[in-house]
Amino acid sequence: MNSVNSGRALPWALVTPALGWTLLFFVLPFVAMAVSSLTAHEGGGFTLSNYSQFFANPSYWQAMVNSLQVTAIVTVISVLLAYPFAWILAEQVPERWQRLALMLAVLPFWTSYVVRSYSWLLVLAQNGVVNRALTGSGLFSEPLQLANTRLATITGFVHFFVMLLTLTIFANLKQLSPSYRKAAADLGAGPLRTFLHVVLPLTLPGIMVGAFLTFVLCIGDYITPQILGGNNELLMPQLVMMQIGRRGDFPLASALSIILMAVVTIAYLACARWLKIERA
Amino acid sequence: MSVNPKTPNPTVRNPLSFLKRYLQGACAAAALLLAAGSLAQAQDLNALIWCDHADPALLQPFEEANGVKVNVKEFEGTGAGLAIVEQSQPGDWDVMVIDSIDIPRGVEKGLFEPLQEDKLPLVDLFPQVKMDSSTVVDGKRYGITEKFGYNTIGYNKTKVDPADMQSLAALTGDKYKGKIAIYDYYLPVIGMAALAIGKKTAELTEADLPAIKEELLKMKANAKLVGEVTASQTALATGEVDILVGGGEWVTAGLAKENPALDFSIPKEGAVLWSQSLAMFKDSKNKDLALKFIQYIMSPEGQARLATSSCYWGMPANSKAALSDEQKKILRFDEQPEFLARALPYPAPNADLDKKMQDVWTEMLQAQ
């Protein structure tokens, strides 16, 4: 009997640190944020006005629309670029060079996020490399406005998330048994058909995991749109930060954050079937 | 022939499972770093500051003279600063840099200690920047202005006609469309928009907001970007834009050596006077040291170092600041009496109007 109890207790004992960590650094802050979002900024007391402001103010609502648009574009472009890249790494690069190739692929991760964003600002600036190349080659007579636009924000995001997606898709491709391709070939499928009907469906979990991570990190990112977007439109994280800067309106910032989190939760539910972590 | 992606496949583990092993090492490393960070804390003078106070050239002389360490934490925006204080234990902080107009907010929260006027060089301050309406509450002084300047028009004089920069109308005309950046802080730029339509910054009401919004939208239509301090400076310095709405000596002076073409004007409609103050916390455990720090910052030497801090330059509040002739020339020190006479105070709205102003600013940012 005792051995049965101790057998049950051991898994709980092992999982307790993780539960404690989650409770301390996720559940408690989340509850505090939820309570704050229901508190009036001036004078305290219960209120729903922080939420109603979001739905009543078209500028606030527009920030969510902007965030969703930018995130969707970034996610789609990143997947389209990362998949072939990961496939080349996994399938075309010799095994002994894959480690080095992967390291080179994620090299930009080693630089600071802020530095990377400012670097893009200089690259896309009026006198930057891109505009010099475009005007120097005679394609355009005047420099284009590339920096401080949505395009610049998307470029900065894609640069970062292509690497992330490459890692998840590469990991998925490497686990794929070669026997699937052989079986498909035995059954008369050509390379394209094998890819579309075997490889792609089996690597869908890798794509979805990467896409979900991209979605979550992108929709919550403040730095990239702030540096590269030129504040010519606001995204949700910028709107949240605006409430804190001078006025210290944490209740409204909390409500906006909860709404943003609700959107992420919806995205999670949509991808949930691909995000289950299996036991090793 | 096709494989159903819903069907679990024993040979293909989820990539999260594949990568999670590597996360364990990362978590352990993060825990070690956190532990190391907590050990690094020292107990001397703890200051909540703006970036200009983080310059070692400013802090080191004080630290060496007093044998202490000044621990600084940078913040941006009074709301963020007060939030840090609220999340701290009483006595954690000794001094704070704060917008002069926001000192009453700190006093209302019971945070600040009255300063002894006889121990401060108040007589040496430019009279217009003493800001007694904000720094003195109920007859007690809670802050002292340490640095000031103007939110006005910063520009590249080789790219624009300096004569045009003598009027705020240049910001909404067609001549410089696409060559303008707007400093991303709603209070001073709303103040400038108010000046452009003939309103006084100290008398703004909710009824003025529609006209101010219209003026802001005209500025936005001409602007290439709306940027915070670094982005604004970068845009002007790299030639991305030629004019910065809300700019002033705080942008142009620090870049004068690299780019002497940058300058600022005080247009005929006026400019907005910004000022930052130092305050001491009521619960400070080092009040004597805190006072010494304030006295050092307000001394001619401290003022010169603060005015020319690597983060941003600004005019020293103390008229006896030990600036070199070249530094005075860059800051246009001798022209200050004229500038101050034409400058209007920073808008200081109540909480309700402040919220409405910020919403107007949000609408301007979202406008396409």
C-alpha cells in the first residue's frame, strides 16, 4: 500500500517545481493583471470601463486590426521562406555540414534584438544600402520610403522568425523516417506527389508549432514596430505601453493585455492539436 | 496515398518535444544569472533617473568625492517611474528625476521630502525655470529644476530655409512634406499644435482638442515618422528627415560636433518649455547623502556635466554652470533670456484632460 502511495507521490514531487514556477510566474501575475483590469484608474473600485474603452474607441480597435494583419502576413511569409530553407538544410546539405549550416542559419539570433532592428532601420533608410542600390542601378530615380513603414516592421519580424521556423521545421524533417519516401516511391509516387501527400502532411506539426510561436511572439512584440514602424500606425503592444509611460494607467494597460492574451488563446485553440508535447 | 495529419505518427515526435531537452539547460543558466544579479546589489545612493544621469562622467566625480556608489535605474515617463516606486519597499530609493510639472503627483502620493531652500542654489537659477507653481506645494519646496530646454523646431539648416523655421506654419504646409519627423510625446507636441492655432499652453481645455487634433493631423500628413528620442535623433542625424517637430537643443546640441548643420529655432508663435527636476524621497534612508547628490548636481560643475551628458544635452538650470565657451555656443546660452521670454509652459492637464489628450494623440498616430 505504502509503495503504491509513494509511487503516486513521486511524479507529483517531480512536477511540483514546475507547478510552483507556473503558479508564481504565470498564474499569480495573470490574476493580478485580471484584477487590475477590472479596477478604475482614478480612485480604484470595480469597473468594466477599461474593456469598454477598447471596444468604443476606434483607434484602440484599429491597433488590434493592425496587429492581426501584421502578424498574419509575417507568419505566412516566414513559413513560405523557412520551409524550403529547412528542407535544403535537412535534405540537401550533407550530414556532416548540417550542424555548421544550422549554426550559421541561427547566427543572427546571437545579436541583440534591438541592435538587429536598428540595423534594419539603417539598411532601409533613405540613404541606406537598399535605396542606394535601387537608385544606383537606375531602377528608381528617387529613394523609396522603406524605413518607418509597415513594410519595414514586417521585414524585421520576418528576418527573426524565419530562423525560428527553420529550427522547428528542420527538427521535424530530421525525424521523418526515409522509409515513408521509399514506400511512396514504391507505390509509384513522384517526388512532387511524395512531398505533397507524405512529407508535407507529416511536417505539418513542425510548421504549426513554428507558426504558433511566430504568432505569439510577433503579436506581443513591442520593439520591432516601435523602431522600424516609425509609429505611423500603432500595434497592440505599443498601445499598451502608451498607457503606462506618462499616465501610469495600469488598469487600462492590463485590460488591453488581457484582450491580446485572449486572441493568443484563440490562436492556441486553433493550433492545439499540433502543439501537444509527447512523452520522450 | 496521402497521410492524415491528424493521425499520430510514432516515428515523428512533435518538434517541441524534440527541442524541450535543450530548454532545461537554458533555464538553469537563467537561474544562475538571476542569482548573480541579486548579489550585485549595493547599498549606497539609489537614484531613479533619466538616461542623462547615467553618464559615468556625471556620476564618477560624486562617487569618488564621497566614497559611495550611486545605483541608478533608468525609466521613461512619470507613470513608469511612479510604478517602480510603488512596487518597491519604502526607503529603497533616495532621489528621483521627474518632469517638473509632475512633482505635485509625487507629493499627492506622499512620496517626496521637502527640500531646504537655504541649502540649494536657488538664486542662481534662471528665474523662468524655477517652476514654483509645480516645485512648491503648500509653501514647501519638493523639487528643484536641474535642466531645461525647448520643444520646438529642430532642423538641418543646409536642407531647409532657416527663415521658414521661424513659423509653425511651415510644419503644415506642402514645402517640407515627407521631410518631417514628429517627436513621440503627446504633451509637448500638443502644446506646439496649440501654439500654432493661437492657444496658450497653460489655458488648454477639452474644448480646444478638436482644433488641436486637426492641426496634429496636418502635421502627421506631412510627417515621415513619429519617433521617440533615439528614433527622432537618428532620423534627423542620418538625413531621413530635415525637420523634427518637438526637437530642440536636446536633439541638436549633442550632435553638433558630428553634424554642425543641425540647429533649432524658437518660432514667432513660441515654443514649449520643458524642464526636469530632482526630488528626494520622504522614506530615503540616506537623506544627507541624497541632499549632497542634489547639491552636486546643482553645483556649477555638476550642472555642466549634466547639461552635456552623453544621452542628451540640455540647458543647465543654474545660470552659473561651468560650461566652456564652445559648449555655451552650442547650447546658445547667451540667447536664453530671449528664448525664455518667448517660451510657454509645458501643458499640465488634470488627469481627465490628460487622458483625452492622449486619446487625441492615439488618433493622430493611427491616422493614415
